[in-house]
Amino acid sequence: MTDDFTLRRAQKGDAHAFEQLITPYEQMLWRVCWHYTHHTEDARDCMQEAMLKAWRTIGSYRRNCAIETWLYRIASTVCIDFLRRQQRLPVIDSAEELAETGFDPADASPAPDVAALQAESKQQLQQAIDALPADMRTVLILYALEGQPYEIIAEVTGTAVGTVKSRLSRARQKLAKWLADGNKTRFSSSNTVKGGRTHA
């Protein structure tokens, strides 16, 4: 639970109070940035940028969500912006664009395919996640890798729970196809990433 006194001090510009507030979440921020980039230097840069952005915007935090959710949102946004600048994100296809306009297909996927994911090597899994569009990558990272519930992911992404479920369903389908095709599936014409560096 966020300490009210520490939060108020941080919002008034007290750097020590901000450090006290953020320190418990540093490992979480690192994990999120690593899941996105798979590269130590890039993850460190994104984490530092996320913490700097949190410091600059802490005054606007109104406790309409948990501090952890707020930080997840900041870290995800920073990482996605970073990958877009590096041209390391696929273009969202028409199905995802439909979802953004209100079309929300039912989550008809089976239970989370954790066993199937665990059966793959870390490198294969990283490559598959790297090939996903940004919205799918975010829900997959938060759900499958960070263990966050649908409700928290909806708060982080600013979407409905149903949209989170449909994105997760499509992400699973794409991952399954990518792995079944022996890593040959292309989700878009954009480049994919291996080990944090761009590959054509």
C-alpha cells in the first residue's frame, strides 16, 4: 500500500521520498523492460527513462489506480516507444484495428498454454514474443510473464477486460502458429528481433 505521507512529499518534489516510493518496484520495472527488449543495456535505458518519467509526472498521480499499475503503464509505454523508434515492432493488422474500434471477439482460446510455452526454449519464446504487435505483446507480458490479472492489465492498457482477453487470445494463436511453423511465420513485413538487435 502506498504511504500517503511519502506520496505527498514525493509529489511536492522531495527526491528522497520519491526514491522511497519507487524502490520497492525497481525489480518489477526491470523485469518489464527486460521482457520487452531482451537486452541488458536497452532494458536499463528503458528502466531509467521510466523512472525519470515517473518522477516528472508523480504530481499528476491521483491514486485512481495502484502505484504499481501506474508504473506498469509508464514502463510499457516507454518500452513500446523505444521499440518503435528502433523499428522493432510489427505493424498492427486489421484484426487488431477492429478490436480498437469496438469489435471484441470472444476469448475462445483454451486455458493459458503455459505448458506449451515452457516446452519451448527461452530463445524461441523471446523471438515469438518479439514478433507480436505492441498491444498483444503488452498483455502477454503482463499476463503470462508478470502474472497480472485481467483487471490490472485493463487498467494498465486503458482498455476493457474483454479487449484484454481477446488480445491475449490472438497473441496465443499467433505464438502457436509461429512455433508450429518452426519460427517461419511473419506477422507483418516489419523486422523482428533476436537478442535485442534487429534482424531482417
